[in-house]
Amino acid sequence: MNADPLVGVPSLTHRNYNAAETKRLNMKKFKFRKREKWNYYSMFVEDFILDTIDNVQQSSQGGAIPTEWADFGDWADAKGKPPDQFWRTLVADRGRDAKNPPVYYAIACKESFDKGSIKGGAISTTDLINNERNTTSIWISGVPLLPIVRRQG
């Protein structure tokens, strides 16, 4: 999988993706070894448990956002402003060209749930992209639609 569209390449102009947060690389355990037989290199690092997944929700089907994701993301009945963690998760905390997401993405997330037939059980991103000409369609086009997970703790 090419994660560059999700995390972007490192840059000084925007916040870089950092899954390890405060964890540091142990340089004594960091090594590259050439595999002569197969003519490639292997990278070895010391492992650690970054996090534990407590619960997984259904994945997106056919470009639709399941309405259960809102409740699971602590946005009860998709009413009011969506929590930052929720909408940022939907867009992998990225805007266009893997840059920081613009501030209007929170509003566009709310509009998408308001206009996307939440009572029908799923938000049809295809319908929103084809039928809406505002921040909703711009925001939706950036949603990678990964399964939504909740960490333990």
C-alpha cells in the first residue's frame, strides 16, 4: 500500500504525520542488511506496541459513510458540531495534496451528514459529490473511507 496520499511526504510547510508520537527510534537496534540471494535490503528496528485497537466498526461500502460512525465517533445522532477527532479521522487529518486540512472541513463534515440522508443508514458520498456544489463535495472528495477504529484507553 502506498501511504503517501494519506500521510504525505515530509515537509517544512505543514504538520508531518507522526504515528509514533513521542516514541524514539533506538539507533543501536536500527540496521539495514543486504540480502544477496534476493538482491534487496531489509530494515530492522526494535519493535514496540504503539496502541491497541479496542473496537472496529463496519467499513465503508460503495463510497458510503455508515451513520453508525457518527455515534461511534462521539458525535451523538450527528447533531451539532462534529468532534475534531471524528472528522479528522475521516480525512486522515489531511487536506488536498496531503497538506493540513482546512478549517472549513469541520463545517463540510456536518453539512455532509445533514444533506446525506443520515436516516437512510449511510451517507452516499457519490451523491454528495455529484449533486452538491459547495464545501461538502470538496470535503467528501478527500475522505479515504477507511474502517473507523477506537483505541483502548
